[in-house]
Amino acid sequence: MDAILERRAVGDIAGSFFVPAYQRGYRWGTEEVGRLLDDIWASNGDPYYLQPVVVKPMGDGRWELIDGQQRLTTLFLIFQYMRSEGLQNAGAGFTIEYATRSGSADFLSNPTEKRRRENIDFDHIFAAYAHINKWFDQHKHRKQWAANRFYDYLFESVRVIWYEAAKELDSIALFTRLNVGRIPLSDAELVKAQLLAKLRHRPGFSDRSEQTAAQWDQFERELRVPEVWSFVTTLSEDEPTRISLILDTLADQHGGTPPGKHRPRYYTFDMLRQVIDDDPQAFWDDVVKLHSLIVGWYEDRDIFHKVGYLVATRKHTFAGLLEAVTGLTRPALQAVLDELIAKHLNLTAGQVADLDYQKSGSRCSDVLLLMNVETVRLRSDSTEHYSFHAHSRGVWSLEHIHAQNALDLKRDEKVWTEWLRLHRGAISDVPSIDEDLRKNLLAEIDGVLAAIADPRIVAVGTQFDQTKALVETALTEGKADGGDGVHTISNLALLASGDNSALSNSTFEVKRREIIGRDKTGSYIPPCTRNVFLKYYTDADDQQIHFWGVQDREAYLDAILAAIQPYLGPDPELNEEELVA
């Protein structure tokens, strides 16, 4: 069952449309009508697509209007208004009749206050007509000028995708899918319909439409695998179709990347329609090649991790990487990816050591992400992939491994209570704390918790701050670094604390317990974050499992630099005077 798809200017829509009884009548209000008028006006003569008009030929020469009746009815009213007011000589080139409302075609041509109360459809139609009048009136003495421009837009730049469904198609099933299910036709569906129709009727070639449709569905399923999708794009998992990534890429190759931040509606179909018409099989071969490329990159662990990192940092897209590496051998491809990563980092070892949470948080995140990715990639005899899927869902944030009292908690009694609860457990269990100190701290914590819970006690801030300082001192190794370097990268990790302020401002021991708890329940923990809280990087002789001190930070920084060393630039050499100094 073939569908016919074509671009059509609104002014070129012609014929008689029949809205069958299975559809509701006209229900657009002033908001929808105003938005349509504003959007057409704002297009300013640039190509602008409305939603597709889906029709099916009837035996008497009319069109059964399956989808688009609200919009098409409004466009008819706009044409009719401009003709009736003498702003244009001609009205719409089409007519519309509703099966459920006798006389609807006549009322559309002449909406009057006298007849608007005959039924609900007429009332909405009259209200829409009145709003159109109000919209044009706002242009005052330039009303004729506005009407001329608007009329030109309808003939020159405002278009619909004319989707002519096959006669055999079940109209009610298609209407239900498009309207009741609220699933509008997408670029991908329009491309698919055009492609299959052209493959089915190629003179001198066998019909490959069924085989292609099966391949299409297979590609869609494979791109729906979360880790496959997430390593190659930062697009949402809510995208209605995944094959659109490939189609958008091909459209950009043929027509150029569309200007602006947002992709115009039906840009991809518009760019690919002629390509499909010229040679549908060659177009499909290009789709197959790009799909195979994505799957090949996924199965190659080195390429997977390097491409995934570049995409995750949002500095590169699949289309951009494709342009940079097309036609390269695997070694050459690897070299280009390495160069792009190094260029993105643009850091020396010394600069990495100086990175600071407050001054360069995003660069800290990029370095730690690369450390995690490289740690997984370089595991020999492993099939593990770093989870760009977890990363793309926004689970991980940059967190302090040990948050000292330089990080003040906001004045929130719920946050205070949670912070005290978390640290009470740590104080109870850490064996190195003197027993008398432990009893005093537990009593202090319980006293503040009681004060917070007592509505008669208004000011507990000072008491909380004093207790917080004592607890932090007890859970900090020695003098640590006196708070210096608390924001440096050697005290940072990717940690899923979300918006939990109490946990974010907790000591190492509290966070260590949280990580272990999440790991036990199967939560995904970035490998290097797990390693940090298990003291993986610290020499066994220097380990104090419940504390995060200077030696731990030094060992962690060495591990960071070792993991990302291939992508770092050389530190400037010191001259003789600097060496002496």
C-alpha cells in the first residue's frame, strides 16, 4: 500500500475535503488560532512547514481528510477573511465539509453571529474567525500591507507535507494512531513511506520494499539499545525514532546543517525527498553504511570509548566526528580521535594538578570523566564498556571526596537533621576515635537533634555549627591540609549525590558508606569513584580506611595523571635560574 508524499505550498492546496463522522468537529480556540497566525508571520518568508495533511482519495473525487482538519479549517478561514474584507481578490483553493454538520461548508464561507449558536462547531468556527479579524486589525493602517505579506507567505514559503494514503488503508486506524495516540508523523516516518513507495515501483528492478522495511525495523531496535544510543549521541532517549540520527546526518550532508539552534520541522524529509526520488536504493545503501559504522564503533572498545567521551563532553557530534574520520583506516581513525581528545583537554600535567572546583569545574569534570573512561578501556581481556548511558542521564555530578567545614551548609533544619544522622553513624563505628570523645560527640549530636525537633527552641544554628566542627575534626585525619586544596581535583570525584546537600557536604567516611551501600544494591558507580572510596590508589602502608588525607590525595592525583597522560601536553621546561630557585 503506497503513500504519495510531496511538498505543497498552502496556497496550492486544492480540492474538496470531507471530514468523516469518526472525527470530532472543529475545536480550536483563540490560543491555537493565534499561535498559527503568529508562527506564519514570524517565519518572515523563510521556508516553514506546518504539520502534514493526511488524506485519502474518495470514489467521488473528494479527499477524505484524515489528519490536519483543525489546521486546514483555520487556514480556510484566514483565506476567507482576507477575501471578504477586500484585502485579497481570491480565497482558498479548497473547500471543507463536515459529515456531522450539515451546512458546514456554507457556514465556513460566511461565519455569522446569527448562526454561531446552531451547534458547537459553528460556535468555535465563528470565534476563530473573530480572532483572525482581531489579529489583522492590530496592524491598523498597515493592515493591507500585512495581508499582502501574509498572503505571499502562504503561496511562497509556508508549506505542508501532503501525505496521500493508499485507498486500501484503514482510515480510522490511521486517524486513531495520529490523534488519539498523539503520535504525529515524524521525519523518519515520512522518509520511510517515500522510500518504500519508490523501491516498490522501480522500472527494471525487483521489489525490495519488504526487505528494506524489515532492515529498517532491525536498525531501529539496535539503536534502541541504551549503551549503543548513548555513546554516539546526547539526544534524549525520548526521541520517537532512533534511526532519525542517521537520517538527520544524511540530510545535513546533502543540504547542509540547518541554521540556528533548532532543527526546522521536516527539514530532514525536505532534504532527502529528492535524493530518494533520484535513487532510492543508493540512499538506502547510505543508511546501511552509517548503521554499520555505528555498530562497528560500538563493538570496537577503543573506538567506542574515545567516540563516547568526545560526544559526552558535548564538544563533538556524531555528524561532526563522521566528517573528521570518513575514509580513514582504523589506526588513522584512532590517531584523529586521540588528537581531538588532547585538543579538547588542552592541559599539561601541571595544569591538571592546579584545576580547581570553583574556578574550572567543567574542566575538572572532563578530566575525571576521561580518567573513568580510560580506566575501563585499558582493562585487558575485558568486554566491559563504560556506561555513557548512566552518564547521559545526568546521574553524576562533581563532588568533594571529603567536604570540610569551609563548605557551609545552608540554613535548613531538614538538611541539618540529615547531616547529623549520617555523621552519627560514622562517629559510632569508626574505631580510631577515642571512646570518651565518641560518647561526648554522640551526646552533642543527640542534643542538637533534640533542639531541632523542639518547636520551642528557635535558634539552634550556633549549636549546630559548633557540633558540626567537632564532628568534622574527629573524622578528618590529623590536620589534613588545613582546608587548603579542598577544591582541587585531588579531592573531587564523580559522585551520584544529586541534590542531597547533607551528603554533598559530608566527610569521607559518610560518603564511603553511601558508596558501599549503593554498590551493594546494584547502582552503577563510576569505576574510579569506587576505587577512591575503597582506597585503591593509596599504598597499603599509608591507608587509613576511614579518612581522606594528604597522602590519599597525592596518590589519587598520580593515578589521574597516569590514566590521561597520553592526552596531555608537555609542561614547559624550567630554565636554569628557575631550577636554582
